[in-house]
Amino acid sequence: MAEIVRRLQEEGHVIDPEDLAHISPYLTEHIRRFGEYSTHELGLQPEANNPHLDVDFSPLPGDGPGADGYGQAA
């Protein structure tokens, strides 16, 4: 498009920048970039989150600080 505009200017045509603002080589009106989504679920409340984890985080035997030799002064 830029080359065509340059040629038109060389031929003596006056190109108005406002006219160029209305054309684009990248047509996007027909593209649904993020898909189509239904919005009727927006009013639904999610279930409450239970932050409790049923996991034992107590240290295992031999896993204490310095058990592998790391963390000790040289």
C-alpha cells in the first residue's frame, strides 16, 4: 500500500492523511481473536475455596538442617 501511495504522489495526486487513516492492510473486523464467549454465567458465584490441605509437613527423619552436609560452615 505504501508503494502505491508513493506512486500516486509521484503522479501528482494529493494524498490526504485522513483518507489513509480509513484504510488498513490488516483487516480484523471478521476475526474473533479470543473466540466467542457466553456471558450469562457472569452472575454465577463459584464454590467457596477450602484452603485446608490434608498434608503432613513434619520433617522426615534425616531431613533436618545439615543432614546432607549443606548449610554448614566450612
